[in-house]
Amino acid sequence: MPSGRGDCKSCGLPITGKSISSADGRLTGRYHKACFVCTTCKEPFSSATFYVLDDKPYCDRHYHELNGSLCGGCGNGIEGQYLEDESTKKHHPGCFRCGDCGVVLRDGYFEVNGRAFCEKDAWRRVQQPWMTGRKGSMPAAGSPLGLPAGPGGMRTGSFGLPSNNRMGPGFAPRPSMEKRMTRLGMM
Ligand SMILES: [Zn+2]
Ligand SMILES: [Zn+2]
Ligand SMILES: [Zn+2]
Ligand SMILES: [Zn+2]
């Protein structure tokens, strides 16, 4: 295994012609021109810009992927400010938005079924299964058999009015909304 100083750091073979090395010393060693590619995808760099991690060159995308700095919103790399949610997923400050209305969630958010929403939409979502589809608004004491036997009989057909029938406790688990905090950080 040749390991002389002049050998290509990537393939290990001697460099006779042109070589590439980092001008600013971010990356040690020399490379064949053809060997100077992203360590992950093996694609040459489209510009003079490349990233260094563990003394190896990477393209923008794979550097951020390894570095854990891809935006959870737009999927691009984050440099500078980011917002981190409680699952430590990072976002550009402008990319962390309510899943319904798209408002930027800068100062915390509400999580429903693992997704982030503003307070208004989170509230609407936890209400939804109770407001639509089935009747009933509160798990009040009703007829345990789930028969439409409330006052008013079964011929009114007035869907949408709160009544205390047909909804046994635990029949449709109510999604919870939980207040979460965001953290502003700097890459
Ligand atoms: Zn090489
Ligand atoms: Zn790459
Ligand atoms: Zn983004
Ligand atoms: Zn919203």
C-alpha cells in the first residue's frame, strides 16, 4: 500500500500530473483531479465550493446530511441560524411552519400526531374527530350501547348537534396536542 506524501489521498496512487489540494489548508493531502469528488456520491464539485468533514471532501448536500444540518422543511443545508424542534430536527428559521396554515413557528408550536402546528390549527385538529363524522362533543355519560336513544328519538337526523349518545369512552382516542418549544441556534 503506497503511502508516500505525494500520493493521492483518495486512491493512494502516485500523482504525476496535476493535483488538487486545499488552498486554505482545510483539507490535508493531495488528490488526482479525477479523484477529488464528494466522498459520499463521488460527484465532482460543481463549483470551487466543497465542504470538509473528518478531513474528507463532501458536496453541499452530503456534508449537511452527515453533519445533521439538513433543513426538515425544504431539505437544503442550513448555514447560519436554524430553528430546532424538540426532536432536534433543524430547520431554516423561515422553513419551520404550521402544517396547515403555513405560518412560521418561531416561538414554539403544538404537536399533534407527530406534526407541528400553530395553536389555532392544533386546536382545530384535536377537535375534528369529535366535530365531524360522528355526533357527540364530550365523553359524557350516555347510553352505553351506542344506540341513538337520546331525547329526540332517531328520526331527527340532525347531524352536527351535540348530543350525548353514540360515543363510548375510548371509542375514538382523542389526539392530544402538546406544546413544544423551539430553540434558535447557529451552525
Ligand atoms: Zn487518485
Ligand atoms: Zn455528495
Ligand atoms: Zn429550509
Ligand atoms: Zn396554523
